[in-house]
Amino acid sequence: MKISKKLNDAINTQISEELYASNGYANMAAYFNSLGLARLSELYFKQSEEEREHALKFVHYLMEVEGDVAIPAVKATTSQFESVKAALESAMAWEKDVTERINRLMDLAIEEKDYATQDFLRWYVTEQVEEEANVSHLLTLVEALGDRSIITLEAYLPR
Ligand SMILES: [Fe+2]
Ligand SMILES: [Fe+2]
């Protein structure tokens, strides 16, 4: 099965978006570490790895469907954050943006009656529900604690 040029290009773009998120989360993890939030930092280094896995999953799919892998330049991400809350808010914005992008990829696969790619993309649709829920949960905790008690957030995170 050969993927269409249009979907192939759109997936290459998405690969760079996943790598952008991966870099963004690594920057965020370093910022959290600088505040002494070791567990939150670890969580975001893990998140950074997950985004790289998302990118590579697309790469492998393109290889399976006789596509061309050509990853575009990855945009620079910020390493400056005003607060934990502000950092998590940008994480939320990235995830929402990715959800929209995945939905648009799905629209394209539906338009082209590419059933295999629809099936493949469904994993990302489900994953995005979890990704948004995780950040949202963290944001709720951070808002409840406030900046002064932020260090106690560590007690709520998985070991
Ligand atoms: Fe992702
Ligand atoms: Fe994500």
C-alpha cells in the first residue's frame, strides 16, 4: 500500500511537531530541575522521550506504506518560563495544538478514504485524550498549591 503524497507530506510535518514537543519538554524538565522539583523534572524528561517515540512511530509508519521520510526543520522552543504554572500552561497549549493537528490529519485520511492511515492515526487520537488530561490534572494541582507551596507538589507525583 502506498500513501498519498499529500498525507505523506502532512505526516512529515507532524514528525517535526512531535520533535518540537520533545525539545520543549526537555527545556521544561531542565527548568523544573532548576527549581528543585526533581520528580516533576523526571516526569517531563519522560514526556520528552514519549514525544520522540510519537515522532518515530510516524517515521516507521511512512516506511511501511512506501512513503518518503523527510523531516522538516524543527522550530526552536522556549527555555524561559515565568513559573511552573506558566510552563504547564504552555504544555497545555502545545497538547491542544497537537490534538488539532492530529484531527486534521484524520480529516485528510478520511477525505482520501485511506482506511489504514485512519486506523494508524486512531492511536494518536486516544493518546491525545490522555496527554491533555495529564497536563490538566497537573495544572489543577499547581493552581491549588500556589507558587509558595509548589515544592509540595513533589509529594503528589509518581515515584
Ligand atoms: Fe505527541
Ligand atoms: Fe504530547
